[in-house]
Amino acid sequence: MGCIENLKYEIVLSKCSFKEAGDFVKKEFEEIYEVPPGYRIFDVFLIGTPPIFIGVDGDQVVFPYTKPCHGTFLLRIESKEEIEKLRSEKR
């Protein structure tokens, strides 16, 4: 299993609710994907209330990441590979 801490990421929202993260993605991004809890991205499994919204902005993926005992963070990470994976799975 991967570790988000080992990736270069930007925190878009910090310690937000899962709903706040989803609302932000839906409001701010045109390219949006809905994935179920347990979806694997960057070799980690996303947890949260379905649906989980992932935004794409250029070469960057914006997604909610929940750390138990720390809350939910909306992260931005550059990855053409993850974007292609999202696009190919949602066709």
C-alpha cells in the first residue's frame, strides 16, 4: 500500500467535512468523477460517504483524503497516470 505523505501534494482544504470537500470539488472543477468508497488512487484506498468526488484540473487530481483522527483534507497532486485511469474507467 502507498503513502500519501511520500507524494508532493498541496492541501486545498484542511480538516473539512466530507460534504464540504465534495461541494468544493463540484463547484470549482468542470471535469469531475464520482467514485465509490474503496476506490484506489495513488495506491491508497479512499474512505468516506458515497459518492466521492474527484476533480481534474489540467494535470492535477483533486480528491478528498481522510486520515483517521485528523479529519478530511482536499489534496491536489499532479499525475497524468491517475487522470488517464479515471478517464478510462468512467467511459
